[in-house]
Amino acid sequence: MTDTARGAEALRTLAGKTALITGGTGGIGLHTACGLAALGASVIVTGRDPQRGADAASQIRAAGHAQVSFIQADHLTVGANQDLAGQLRGSLQYLDILVNNVGRVFPARQETADGYEATLALCFAGPVALTEALLPLLTQRPGARVVNMSSSAYKMWHQGPFEDIQSQRGYVGIQAHAHAKLLNLIWTFALARQFRPQKVAVNATNPGAAWTPGTAQLTPEAVPAWKYVWPVVRFFQRRGSAAKAARSPLWLAASSEADELTGTYVEKRKRLRPKAAADPDNQRRVIELAQALVSQAPTARSHRGAPPIDRP
């Protein structure tokens, strides 16, 4: 892969295209949104905090990019993600770029309104529900791209991908995060194969370390292995550039070099196919898990008497 730092010329104009960036009010998500807006895209960012959303939109507009909007959304439940997609289906004719960026490491185990462990919900079930519900928009025009924000942390999960799905055996925040990111990565590869006939590209990237609001919220409780070197960890974390980290998702979303790329994991400017993600049986099982989490969620639209999600 070409270094996106010196390969900016490969980023094409996105005039006339629409992009959605979840969790785009700060950190890597905000810099990704700024980059897509600078290329001419109409940008929609989501987040929980209306004030941070307004500030993010103002920051992007101040850079000379008027076509930006904020939608308040809590991505922790299946139903909230489906509602967001329904809102967008009612206001947009198409969606060209979806960046599933939102994520977090929780220091203590929490459950969502669906009864799912919060990391699993935010980093796996939520993106599944949102992406599935946005398919009618993503398939309106050829060349749509889905970029799933991954992390090298997935390598920290040393059990089977489908063991302890709800993190009930001695919760550790970074381990739950690693597990959810592994499931997300396997799902990315499975989804790429499913969406190939619709010409929707699906890829994942590890943007690298950066000082972001999410990083700032980390605690030694969430990452016990760093407990005794916490000051040193923080020293280096604060030097990570969110703007630099955004280069990788921007490259996947907008580069002409990525036109034919799908079913790939990008890390440190390399295109990789991790064994666990490329395994056909894992892909089959992750699709089954994804479908179960969405269909069985108490907040799902189908459970609230709403019409079923449109499918292409």
C-alpha cells in the first residue's frame, strides 16, 4: 500500500458523494470527517453529546467545508443504530462512504438495554445493525465503501473467537475490546464476500495509536498489564497524532488505489489477511452470531412493531 502521508495525490475528489462517520465528534473520527469534507464530500457525523457534535460541525465548516451535519446517536443499542439508519433512509438518496469508527474501552463490565456487554454492543453488534440497515443506501450507486475501524488489540485475544461472547468470565476492559475487535474483523471479511455482487467494498484498518478522547479515558483498571508503567504509557500515548492516524481510513475511503480493494485489513501501510478473519468457518459463524445479536435484541425495530429492515 502506498504511504498515505506522501500518497495524498491518490485521494480523489469526493464532490457529489455522501459520507457517514460514526463517533465523528473527536479524535480519529473527527479528523477522518475533516479529510473527507476537504475532498468535497457531504459529511454526516454522529455522537452522543450534542455540544461536541455542534463543535465538530463548526470546526469542519470553519475550514471552508459547508456540507456537514451532526446527528445525535447512541450506538450502544441495536435499535438506536436501526433508527439512525431509518432516519438517513428517509433523508438521503444514497450513501457512498460509511466509516464505522465509534468505539470505546470500558473499565468495568456494563450491559446495554439489549442485555449485551457494552464493548460487544458498541464495537460489533452496533456496526452490524447499522451497516445492514444502510444497505439500501449503500447499494444505490456502484463503488460504495465501508471502512471498519479496527485495532491491533485484536491480537490480544488468545481464546477462540466465539468463546465467552458476553465477557462473563472475569472481565478485563482491554480483553473485551480485543475480543470485539476480532469479531468485527472477521465480520469485515465475511461482509466483503457477501457484498461483492453489489459492488460494495468492505475493509478494515488499524489507524495506529493516537491521543483521542477515548485514549484519554483509559485507566489502569481497563489495562492491568500497563499498571506499573502507566506514566510511561501515557507519555507516549499523548504523542500519538489523531490527524496522522486518520490517513489510513481516508485512504480506504477515498483513494483511487483502493478502487478494487475489498476484504482486506490494513495495518502499518500493509494489506493483510489475518488467519482468523480469512477462515471460512469463522466467517460463517460470525454472520450467524451477528444475525442473532441483531434479531434477538429487545430494542430491535422488529421487536417494537416497526416494519422490517429493507433489503436490496
